[in-house]
Amino acid sequence: MSEKYEEKLRQKEAEKGVKAELFSPSDILADANAIRRVYIPEIDRTVEYCPLSLKDLEEVNKAKTDQERATRTLWKMLSKANNEWTLERVESLPVNVAAAIIRHVTPPLTQMPQPLESGSAQTQQPNYTA
């Protein structure tokens, strides 16, 4: 890289830092339990949910299987918005309905495959587009 380019890059990064809003726990926490609504086209319904907190993950992580983890995640998110959602009700949802809701309300981080317990690296999907 040329020195001129590197200097411009440093200058742009410095400008971003000045313009960025300071991370405020009060601001983040004020929005943490806000009810969100999302339209689920597969079931033609709007669902209310709240995002999970780190504390909620303690309950979710009690799960022993991926299916139980997904069920507990959905239950925590729905029940924070509407206390009519019990774990038993979520467990009674048809699989296609639960899967559609999960796809729309969970962030990509929770949808990522978990590392193998053996400690082995996960294999990558082949790219057949080349």
C-alpha cells in the first residue's frame, strides 16, 4: 500500500471513531426488553418476541440436545413478550411453524452450527458454483 493511501485510511478510521456514538449501557439496556414484532410469511402471522439476554442463555443452555435448545430459545423469546407462551405450548407447536418463527426471530449467531464436542474443526460446505 502506498503511504498516501494508508494515511487516508487512518484518517477515515479516526473520523468514524469521532462520529460513532459512545456505547452506553443505559441506552442498550433500555431497549433490551422492548417487544419486537416480525411478520412470518410462512404462517401469515405477526409474532411478538423479545431478544434473549445473557441471563436467558443460562436457561437455554440447560438443554441437552439441539432440538431442546431451539425449543427453549423460542420459548424464552416468545414468553418475554407474552406470558401465555409456556414451554409446554411451544413444545406443542407444529414443527414447520416453530421452524419458521425461529428463522425470523433468532439472530444469525444463534443459528450458527455449534462446534463438535470432540474439538474437531467443522468441515466447510463445498462451493459448486465455480
